[in-house]
Amino acid sequence: MAKDPVCGMEAKEGKITSKYKCKTYSFCSSTCKWAFDSNPKQFVK
């Protein structure tokens, strides 16, 4: 399991994903993916 960078919940790796700066991020829902895709800098440190 991976940690959703938006809400912090556990997310199944490979199910709902986005790539940012050559790294793949997993999300618990499409809502969190949408928030991340809108402004990834806000969620990546």
C-alpha cells in the first residue's frame, strides 16, 4: 500500500496514479488524483 499525498490515507498502488517529475503517486480516489493533478507542487515536498 502507498500513502495518498493529498489526504494521507492508504492507497492501492497502481490503481489510481499520476506521474510527476518521473515519480508515480498513488491515490485513494479520483477526487484526490484530480486535486494533485491540479497543483502537484502543493502536495510534493
